[in-house]
Amino acid sequence: MLSFVMILIVVLNVMVMGAEHECGDTSYCLDFRYTTEVLNVVFAIMFAIEMLIKIVGIGLVNYC
């Protein structure tokens, strides 16, 4: 189950990264940039949580 969820998160992360672009200083662009930056932080936290779950579950030696 965790693997399926992480694959889904990776796909969503790729979509967010692919949507990033330079569009100027309009209100829409500033909101869009802020949203993508927040989503990137959220994805980074999720990947860190996955790493910690795996380290706790299978141990540091087996994880590496």
C-alpha cells in the first residue's frame, strides 16, 4: 500500500514540477509560484516521512 501511495505522490510531484514556468509578475503568476513552492515543500516532507518509515521498518543497514 505504501508503495502505491508513494508512486502516486511521485507522479503528482512530476506534474507540479512540469507545470512550473516563468510567466511574469502578475497576480496569477505570483499565486502560481507560491503554490508550486508550497507543494514542493509538502512533497519533500512526504518523501522524508517515507524514508523514516522505511528506516524504522527495515532498519538502517538494510535501507542503505
